[in-house]
Amino acid sequence: MRSREMPEAAGSLTNNLLDKLMDRLGGVADDGFLILPKMLKPFKHSRTIDGDAYSREVDFNFDCGFVDNPETFFQLPETPPDYRIATETPYLDGTLQKITFPSPYTPVNPLIGDRFLSIPENCW
């Protein structure tokens, strides 16, 4: 019994259509991810800082040498903070713990301190 082979032109056309279909399907997925930020934009909290104030905040990092020596930016606390285990669940051969603690961190840059500390999530 002889096998029937598809003519080369027909095979090329089929592959070309399949490639276009796969490209379009990939494009639909991309479009879905790209439209999400546009849909959420009206709900986004707008910044209340002007360009000059922002420039001063950034300049602080240059003026204090943190850009050239980033290892000098953070200072480790002398003792670890008190903490509590909020949840504990089995995970693989051990346990998964969610640990919470009040953060003693205060921003090095005094220009952003109040704004940073006004966000509750930055304090825990």
C-alpha cells in the first residue's frame, strides 16, 4: 500500500497557517496581561509628590554616598526583634511558618520618613 504524501506546497501552507494561529493565540494571551493595568489604572493611588521633591529625595542617596557604597545604606539591628508565629502549617518534610514582628526600621532618608511610616504594612 502506498502512502499518500502531502504536496510540499500544501504542507508549507499548513505550517504557515499553524504558525500564524499560534502567534495569534500567543498575542491574545499577551493582550490579556497588557489590558489588566489599563483596567486597574482608575483605582490606582496617585502620588502626591512633585518632581522637585522627588529629585531631592533621590539626591539624598547620592549626597550621602549610598549610590557609590550601597552596603552602607542598611544597618542591622543589634538584637533581633520580638516576634510571634502567626500561622504554622505542614510543608513537605517540615513546617511553613508565617512570622510577624513590629519593624524597628526607620528610613535613613528623612525626606521620606513620614510617608513611609504612614503605610501600616511598613510597620509590621
